[in-house]
Amino acid sequence: MALWRRRTKAPEGGLVVTPDGLPVAAKASPVTDGTTLATFPSLAQPWAYDGRVIVPDPGIPLMDYAADPMSIWAGQPSVRKVVDYIARNLAGIPWRVYRRVSDTDRRRVTDHPVAQLLASPSPTVTAYRLWHSLAVDLLLYDRWCARVLPSADTASGWEIIRVPAPRMRLVSDGWGRVAEVVVQGPDGQQIGAPPRGYLFDHGYASHGQVNGTSPMVTLAQILAESAEAVEYRRQVWRNGARVPAVIERPAEAPDWSDGAKSRFQESFNRFVGKGGAAGGTPILEDGMKLVKSDAFAPKDTHDLEGRQLTDAEVASAYHIPPELVGARAGTYSNVDAFRQMLYTHALGPNVSAAEQVLNLLLLPTVAPGESDLYIEAGVEAKLRGSFLEQAQVLQSAVGAPYMLRSEARAVQNLPFVEGTDGLVTPLNVLVGGLASPRDTAPKSARPRAKSARPDGLGTFDAERDAFSAALTAWAERQAEGLLERAGSAKADAPPDFYSLWAESSPARQAQLAALIQAHGLRLAQIGAWSVLDLYNPDADGWSADVMDGWLAAAARSHAEQFEQAGYAAALSSLGAEDGWQTGLKTAMTGWVGRAAVRAVTSATEARSFGGHDAAGASGLTYKVWNTGSKARSTHARLDGDKVLLDDVFGNGLRWPGDGRGEDAETANCNCRLTYERGE
């Protein structure tokens, strides 16, 4: 049953419907057939239908926010950091125009007015700055708008002008469709116009409204809490957090006169305030004592932790991994993975939304009737690897050298030389054969060397314990060396830990990485042979040598993390209540104790990786999570879960101990994987 019945005649001031029975949200104007409406004079009038009065959505009143998002952008560092990070990455994506010749043929268009307009949207505003501003509007207000106007000052003959989000609103027809764009001009007058000629987009809002819901509304409580915390810390430091102590005056001391008390307070304030005596030692009177107070210490403000928590909350609200904006510490591997996901899972929806807006609204305005044109975001420009990686991939893809000598000279800014504009194919490179003159045999003809189980390879428990003992002994030597180097420092003058520890860190990291890699290779082979013994006893198609590169990278990552933890432990002694020397011994003891945890985590990761590599070489297609003893709740829920070999489990890990995961998911994990063949 149709929701709206077609009318043959529209009542004066009432509803007008299109031929397919849908309502047009506008006051009725004289029309010839009573079924269409050519103009949108106003959306302020209600219309009547079956005895009911339908009132159009007037949109959010201009500049009518309880907390203006712009003031939050200017005053909240967390919002500024996350929003600007997203906007900068979105603004740098180039827009490209293509012509669809056939289902299998697409041609890049560069001299069309649409392409020229996207490359240079205004005589005075760059493309980057325009899209950056529009992205900030969307992220702060959940809507953005721009006007497309003819211009004699641009090569395209058109200009895109940003309409600031606080000065515009979209008016709904009651069905969630934009029927009018209302803009507040420089003179303060509000002007409404039909959507044609505008570019705009908006987020979700209830009841068919089309102005979105500002994320600042959702984040209001978190941001208010952050603002209160900043104000509290400011008051604490202003009101004497420099000296966490109280002054005790003997009860038998003579009564103070008002003048004497005021003079003492004024004198003491010079030591705790910002005066010239700040940080000095006050002179007390009448047997007074300066007594330390445990009610509050400066470190209790948790300034850094509070800021990081707010950063992480705001980043999560915008669907950005907190590691990318420095809100949470990450390892090299998981940060690299997050960067790879930035333009797909994180920013991909924003890019798709903008792409669809341009195709829906810009093309009909600038290129009416050219239905074979389409606009696409050049996201691959942001996903390119290094020059070396690009060269290797392209060379493998085409099977031969792909650059002219003249092009190579141009890359190095060298002048053109006659005779260098031809493609050179070395004699040892054949079509379908070698991909590079650096190769000596086709890759497909290089069999992987068959490996055998190493002699003396123990059980996983024995190899893990040996690794733990070696890593602990190494950490003990480093801790003893640091304590010895710091022993000559005076008790009241702590040493420069950077010169004592961090300056020699690269050499220690290299030594530690070599130790971790040596044990990791043995542990990885244990994991590999646990799979090979069951499914591929002859180790056909598998070699332990192929694991070296991955294990070396993992060892460097573990070494860097453990070294950083040692340096952080040394620095923490500076705030020890019983003195930095005692604090340093305690901190180093704790760091050495964590070596065993690091060894267990690294051993689990190496065994898991080895088994995974052997499973892939043996043609296995599924992996099953088997929960270990004293498992985390997130791991206990995974017990028996089966996924494809290249997939991740429900906790985001590829295997137990996966270096891409957070410490909370990997530390001390003793879960295992088993493998199965496909149906």
C-alpha cells in the first residue's frame, strides 16, 4: 500500500506530490498539472495531508550550539590533535577524473573543466586548504557545504567556495532528503536556495533531520572532565603544589598579632609563589616546623595519564587508532599495521562519502550530460611504499625493466641525452622468464631448500627456560653496569641517565637482538616441526632459512622495547621518596624481573610464527586457537575458534604472542595453535 496517494490537484499552501507519489516539501505554487513543482520559494510553511499538519524540519538554527564546536577546537588539545590529523590526511588525497569508454576501458582526463576545478578550486585557495577546511567542518559539525559558481578567473571557468558550517544549515523535506540550503551571508541575512549548485554532506540525525549530530555533543562529558582536570591541576600548581608540606606552630607560642601574621604569610608566599625567592628555604619563627604532608604530592596530579586518556577517547570516537596520534604506546609492527589501515578501515568511509558527493552533485553542475565521466580519489598515492619497494613490485609485475633511461635521468634531475629514450632489455631477460637482470634464474625455478630437524633441538619448555635464563642474565649484567657507573654520583645530584644508559643503547640493542634472534630461531623451528611431523614429515616446500628475515625484525622490535623499558625504569628513580640511589636499585631489580615475562612472550610468538609458516608451506588452510593455562578472559573465549590461515582471531591476533597486539593481549601468553586442511 502506498504511503502517499497521488493527488490531481494540490491545495493552496498544501502538499504537492511528484508523479511517483512522493511529496515535494515546498509551499505549493501555481502549476499546470498539479503533480510537479518547478520552484522552491520557501520551506517555512507547513502543509496539510489527511487532516494532519506536516511541518518541515527547519534545520539547526545558525550559530545555535550550547558549546560551539569551534571554541572546543581552539581550546581542547585532544580534539585539535585528532581532528587535524584526520583532516590533513584527507586533504592530501588527490582527486582524479576518468572517462568510462567501455566496461574494460577507462581513460584518465586531465584537461576537462572538472579535473581543472578539482586541481585548482579557487584563484586564492589551494585544493589542499579547501578540502582540509571542509574536512574540519565535517568532523566538528557533522556537516559541510561548498558552493559551485562560474568564475572568469580560473582555467576551468568554475570556482568552489567553502560555506562555513556555522553559517549554513540544510533543510529536510521530512524524509531525510535535503530540500533547501540556507546560508547566512556576510550581511547577516539568511538566504535559502535549492540544493542544485551546492556540494554538501551530513551525518546522522533522528526524525529525518539532515544537519547531522556534532561529535562535540557526544564527547561533551569527556571533554568537560578533561577541562576540569586541567583546571584542577592548574589550581594545584598555583596554590602550592611545589612544597607538599604544612607548617606546625607550637601551641605554647605567643599569640600572633594581625600584623605579624600577615608579614609571615607574605614572606612565606614569596617562597612558594612565583617570586624571586621561589624554591628557596623559608625562615620559620617561634619554633615552627615544616612537616611533610602525604595528603598530596605533585606526581598525584597524573597529568600525562589524564591527557593520554582524553586523546585516546577522542581518537576512538573518530575511529582512529590512538597509537597514530601518540595517545597510546605502540610497537613498530602494530603502528605500521595501523598506518596501512589508515586509508582503508579508518578513513576509507570518509573518502567514499566525499567521492559519492562529487559524483552526485559536482558533475551534473560542471559537466551536465556527460554521464561517462566519474571522479575517483587517488588513495593509492597515499599507500605507495618506498621507491625501492615500488621498483621491485613494478618490475615483478611487468616481468622486465620498465623505465626508460631518459626517465631515470629525469628522476635524478639530470639533463636529457640523445639516444636514451628507448627501453633497454638486457639479453638475459626474456618475456615470461627473468624479471630483472639482477636475477640469475627464474624465481619459479628456485626450489626451496629442504630442511631437516636440527640436532639437539629440545622441547619448547626447555628452550623457553634456556631463553629466559639467558635474557635474565643479560639484563642483570646491564643493571649491574648501570649501578656501577652511577655509583660515583653524589646522593643529592642524580646522574645524567641519558649519558649513562641511552648513549650506549644502540650497541646493547644490537647485542640483545642477536641473542633474541638466536633463541627465536630454535623456538620457531620447534613450532614448525610440531606441524611438519603431522602433515609434512619430509618438509617438502619448507625451509627454516625463510624465517630469518621475520625473526630478525621481531628480535629488533623486542630488543628496542626492552631497552626502552630499562631506560624508563632508570628515570623513574629520580622521583623515589627514599632517594634516587635506592630507587635506582629497586627499579633495576624490577626491570630484570620482567626479563622472564619478555622471554615467555617472545618464545610464544616465535613458536606460533614457526608453526604458521610451516602450515602455509604444507598446504593447511585453517588454524584453531587452543587456550593455555590461566588464560585471559579474551583468550578463554577463543578456545576452539577456527579461522582461515591468513585471517585474524576475534582478539585481533594472528597467533598467540603476536607482536602486532598490545601487551595486555600478549604478555605471558601460553596459548597454542593447531592446524587443519580444508574440505
